[in-house]
Amino acid sequence: MSRAVVERFLTARERRDVDGCLELVARDATWHSPVGPPQRGREGFRQAIEEAYTGTRWFQTETLGVRDDGEAVVARVRNRGERDGETLDSVQRLVFRLAGGLISDVRIHVDDPAAVSGFWSDDPA
């Protein structure tokens, strides 16, 4: 069941269906990204997900695989995009924890922290 919830979340995210994502997120959930402070609650998740699409010229996320290891559900995704002349092509690991059938915590681990941080930075290089 946990894996199915995460797969539904990732499918909604690929379709840019933010409301569909939020239906699967607990009210007090936390989104941990290496490129910013933790985002809390459904509105924090909304902000994190929407920023990928509104803060870029184009952005695409693709699910490469999902597994349930009993303690967490781990997804591999590939995120690609363009922002301010910079390009992103990153394979990432998202570690989901669920409570009461909803996503309660997401921790994002990226393949190249410096490149990903540089892509999302608002500071000129």
C-alpha cells in the first residue's frame, strides 16, 4: 500500500497535478531538499513542487523505479530542466515515509549536490 501511494504521488507530479500530489500528503508532512530549508505542511509541498515548474523555462521529472524496503519507500527519479541558461539533468533518490496511509516525510538525495544547488541558486555565478 505504501508503494502504491508513492507511485500515485510521483505519477501526479509527472503530470504537474499538484492537487493530486497534495491529496496523498499528511497535513504536517515535511519536504527536505538539499537546495533549501525544509518545507512544512501541504502548502510547503505545494511550494516545492510548483517552484520546479514555475521557476524554470521547462522542467520534467521521470520516475525510474520505486521500491518499498519495509521502513521507507525509495524512488529514483530523473529531473531535467532549464533555468536562466543553466541546464539540469539529475538522477535523484527520494526517500518517503508514510503515516496513516499518507506521505509524512520526503528526503531528497541528489547525484551531484553542487550542480543541483547551482541550478537552483538565485545568485549569479
